Amino acid sequence: MKDYHILIEEDAKFDIAEGYDWYSKISSTVSSDFLIQIKRTISYLKVNPFLFQVVYKDYRQVPIKKFPFVIIYKVDVQSIKIYRVFPTNTNPSGKFKILRN
């Protein structure tokens, strides 16, 4: 099984930073765990990107353990492009919108 190259779009980076900032207000331990869970999920995706269903066009999503977020991504021939790290408590109509370029 091959490992895919991970590409993280600006929207996803912004989503991660926003989530981290929000959890930092609660506890540095919680915010740190948030980042750890995202890294673990991305590591898992590198070797198993097709385990998660297509939810819209070619977009797939994987939940992040312990946190109400999903990673929205597409699989290419050699890479996985992460478009959003979307909070599940937010209106899902914005899940597939690109916010920043």
C-alpha cells in the first residue's frame, strides 16, 4: 500500500487555526489534543484514503476523533488534497465552499 502526498489548502489551515484558537480558550491541553487528533487522522488518510465515502461530487470526509469536526478531502493519483477541517456544529451548506484563495 502506498502513502499519498498530503496537500493542505489555505481554507483548511484557517479552519485548523480557528479551531485551535477556540479550544485554547478552554484549555491548552484540549487545544493540543485537537492538533494531535488532526495529525493522527491525516496520517491515517495517507495510507487509507478510500475508506471514507464520497459525500459530494469527488469530496470525501472523515471525522476527527473526540472533536466535532470532519476533514473534507479529495484523492488524486498521488495526493490527497485537504480542503476544509469543518466543524460539524456549523451549517453544512458551507462545507464545500472555498473561502480564501
